[in-house]
Amino acid sequence: MFLHFGVATLFIAIGIWVYVSVSLNKPYFLQTGLMVLLILMWLALYIFGRLGKRKGRPQMEVLHQFMMEPLEIANAFKTATLP
């Protein structure tokens, strides 16, 4: 998530740089190219994040089951000892 924030911050900063260059009638091809590169970088971060989430799901389910087993035992013991 931190990387997404960094890419967004750079995108805004370069957007300001583009605006200043356009206002001063200076060339702004470099800034525009950097903005396109940041958009592609954000898309790559998004895609790799989704792939990582999908790949980690089976392990998350195993860990969830591992956590729920002791809780179910504790809950069964707790309800059995209540009057």
C-alpha cells in the first residue's frame, strides 16, 4: 500500500511540473512520459498485488482453520462448564 501512495504522490508532483511547463511554454514531453510510466507502474503494482492475494489464499485458509480449532475447543469447554 505504501508503494501505491508513493506512486500517487509522484504522479501529482509530476502533474504540477507539467502544468508549470505548459504555463511557461516549455517542452513537457519528459514529464508526460514519466506520468505514463507511473500509470504503468501503478497497473503493475495492482496486478501483482491481485496475483499475490490469489496465491496466498490457500495458506490463509489453512491458518484460519488452525486458529479456529483451538477456539472451538475452548468454546465447547466454556459452554460445558456453565451451569
